[in-house]
Amino acid sequence: MNDSTIPKSTIMIVDDEPEHIESLKEILNQFGFDLQVALNGYRVFELLEETLPDIILLDVLMPEMDGFEVCRRLKEDKKTRDIPVIFMVSLTETVNKVTGLELGAADYIIKPFQKEEVLTRVKTHFIMQQLHLQLDQARQSIDDEVTQRTRELAKSNEQLKKELAEHKRMEKILKQAQKMEAISTLSSGIAHDFNNILSIIIGYGEMAAMENPPKDSKIGECLEKINTAAFRAKELVQQLLTFCRQTEQKKTHIKISPILKYVLNSFKAGFPFAIEIKKEIQEETGMVLADPAQIHQLILNLCQNAGQAMMENGGTLRISLKQVFLDSEKVTEHPNLVSGHYISILIQDMGPGMDQEIVERIFDPYFTTKATGTGLGLSIVHRIIETLKGTIRVESTKGKGTCFIIKLPAS
Ligand SMILES: Nc1ncnc2c1ncn2[C@@H]1O[C@H](COP(=O)(O)OP(=O)(O)OP(=O)(O)O)[C@@H](O)[C@H]1O
Ligand SMILES: [Mg+2]
């Protein structure tokens, strides 16, 4: 590097002897350095408040604060510790050279000053200083890049995890949908044929009944049983057809509370007094767009399950109805819903609760743990909620009870 390549730089000369200062000025001025002069140690720190020089040339022997003390203070301060300090010592001051270097000085120059020596040492340290700066900048930019890349990697990792979880969720939904579709096709075929056979049984049963056999005769008793069983079978077929979505739906804007009350009234008649009903019904909720028969079936199936769960030991059936608003943050708890108003129905019992294994299967068609159950109740509930674009959540604790929470979009 020649003189012309050295950018403009500032050198601070610290010396209490004016003739030394003058001689240094003479040498350094020729090369276009900006010079600052401090006649004592205290002045050094005043000048540093205004601007930081690139190099400090420091005399050792000065009154009040000597060069060593100045150097110590410079090296203690984060702001100034990287400024190269070059001590100015006389030929005989060997001890001072060593002490200065031990204190962190970069170099020393010998008094009386030799122009070439002063220039060479100053230039060398100036270049080293520039290289240090470039190195620091390069290190900083590598650090920044590494931090940035790490952040990006963490972000894409997070995104990947989310996508994987979503993929798994969709896979599960698809599997469930395929299973339901297969069972639904099979069931609807059987239900249709069975319906035809039932019509024949009911028709002939009624024709036979029209013959008026005596009620207390064996034939009369059998006929009555046949007809009762045939009507029960017809109801079951009806359930099956609903499950397979084969029945006609008449969707209108309806309020849930009257249906809920109606179901609860009939519930009271069918279940023992040991079951207490606790209602928390908000009257002024919005409506839902649904077939009233669907909503009736939905609530009835859930209440019946709750009642059956408390048949043995009694307990409280808690029912709540309210309108809720799911904002963009809350809606994330329900992957299938969009932000908006929903009618929330809660049906809670104090029955025996369920194991996780059972909970995972309750919506499967024909899954039942009851001796006389069809296992269709909850799969119908699930179907209905699906067609209404709502959700159903189950919370069940073994020995404590079960709670179903439904959310249907308010219309
Ligand atoms: N509230 C509840 N408490 C405990 N277990 C329940 C509850 N609700 C449902 N279950 C379990 O889920 C199974 C499936 O219920 P689902 O209503 O589909 O059929 P089911 O009640 O067995 O038969 P059906 O509805 O025809 O009477 C039940 O057999 C029972 O094991
Ligand atoms: Mg049931």
C-alpha cells in the first residue's frame, strides 16, 4: 500500500513537550493525516468525547497522569480499547517499552524521532487497523447471515411440521369418510330391501289383525307381537335411511331452544327420577339452517345416551345452549370451522365415562357397547353435524362422566 492509498485518518499526539509535538507534526503533516494534540492525560479523554482517532501516539513521562495510566484507561473502555496505542520512548527506556506492551500498546517509537521509522510504524498500524475493521465487518456479516439462515430454517421446519400434522389430519378424515361411504352404501341397500320386506310383513299383519282374532288367544297375542316388532323394525330402517342420507330433508331457519325443551320433556318421562336435569338455555340465540327433524334426532340421541349412562346410579344431566363468536384466533381450535357466530349446545352427564379407546370409535356406525344398542345413534349425530358444517367434541373421563359440545353455524 503506498501513501496515496491510505484513506484520511486522524492521529492523536499526547505529549507535554511542545518541541516533540512540533517535530511529529512536521513528519505527519506531509502525509495528510489529521492531527489532534493533547498536552496531558486528562485532555486525551476530553478529546475522545468529541472524536475517536485511528492511532494514538503516547508519551510515557507526563505530569499528573503518565502514559501508562492513560493506556490502562484506554484499554479498559470498550469504546477505545481497539485504538492502537504507540508509546514514544527514549533509547534508554527499555523497561518502559516492555511495560507499555504489557499494558496493551501496539508498538513504540524511539525518541528523537526518525522520520522513516515514525511513518513506517504509523502506516503499518493504520493498515492493520483497517484490516481488523474489515475482518470484524466480514465476521459480523457472516454472523448475520448464519442467524438469518437459522431463523429461516426454523421457520420452514415449523411450516413443515404444520403441513405434516394437517396432512395426517386430512388422511384420517379421508379414511373415516371412505369407511362411512362404504358402510352407508351397504346399509342403504339393505335398508331398502328390508323396507320392502317389512311392508309385506306389516301389510299381512294388519290384514290378519282385521280378521279380529280374540285378543286373549295365542294367535291374537302373536299377531300383536309381530306388529309391534314390525313397527320397531320400521323405525330402525328409518334411522338407517337417515344415516345414509336417503330421507328427504326440509331445511329451514329454526331456533334450537323449543326443540331442546321438547326433547327434555319427553326425556323426563322415559328416565327415572334419580336423574336431575340442569338447564342453562339462552333464549335469544340466532337460528340455524336445518331440518327440525335432524336437530330433534341429534339432541334426542345425545340425551338418550346420557340418560342411559346414568340409568344405574343417577346423576345430573346438564344441558346448555348459547350463541358464541369464534374470532380468527379462537377458530384455530376447531380446524373445520371458519370464523363467525355459532350456536353451541352442551350435553353433559355424570355417567361412567369412557376409555380413550372407546371414545375413538363412538362415531363409527354400528359401534355399541350396549346389549340392545344399534350403534347408529352417534354416527347419525355425526352425519347431521357434518351436513350442517358444524363440529362435535367429546370430553370423557372414566368414572366421572361425559360431555358432548356441538357447534352449529348460526344462520
Ligand atoms: N354419554 C355416554 N356415556 C358413556 N358412553 C357413551 C355415551 N354416549 C355414547 N357412549 C358410548 O358410545 C357407544 C355408541 O353410542 P351410540 O349412540 O352410537 O350407540 P348406542 O347408544 O350403543 O346404540 P343406540 O343409539 O342405538 O341406542 C355406546 O354404546 C357407548 O359405549
Ligand atoms: Mg345411543
